[in-house]
Amino acid sequence: MTIQQSAPVSTPAPAAAPIQQASSIAEKGRYNFRAAAVVGFIVGAVDILIAARFLGKLLGASSQSAFVSFIYQVSSPLVAPFKGIFGNAGSSANSFETASLVAIVVYAVIGWGIVMLIRIVTAPRGTKPATS
């Protein structure tokens, strides 16, 4: 009586995925997205506060209101460096505060510059950050 031993059945190895190609594609435009998003969020919040101040002043919002007073107090130090660049037009109740508009533009440009700097510094060597 002879016992025949059958050869163990081997399962085929899974096909190796082209790891190198996938990682090179993923590496191409990668930068520190979180840092850029945080800067964008902060600049957006600052611009919204200043825009609320501008609209409040333009429409003659009462500073007796707690909310309006809060917006004016928080945004005042942000707008202060830009006061006096242009004259304000309007009556005592309504005013076209040009310092607020200048502040919105300046903070937006500074934020854009910081985001571009983050993208340039944190992008892998040899890659060009997307210009969107």
C-alpha cells in the first residue's frame, strides 16, 4: 500500500500593483493643505468681520446694538492701520468707510501670499505647485 502524496496546491500570488507609479502621481502636487486651509479660514473670517463693519457703517447700523457694537470693537484694531489713507464720505449716520475696503483687500492679498509661500515651501522637491 502506497500513499500518494499530492503536491500542495499553491495559490497564485496577487499581481503587484505599480506602487512606484502611483506614489509618483500622488507626490506630484502635494503640499501642506491643512496649513493653507487654516490660513484661508483665518483670512476669510477677518475679511467677513471687516465686511460686516463696512456694511454696518454704510447702512447706518446702530452701535447701541450689542451685536453691532461687538463687530465694531473686534474689527476696529484690524482697520486702524488703514484709517486716513482715503477720506470717509457720508453723513454722521451713514459713512462709506474706505479704510475697511482697503483692509479687506490688503488682508486678502497677504493671505494669498502666505498660502502661496506654504505651497512653495512644503511641495516636494522638483514639483511645481498648481496655480489655482
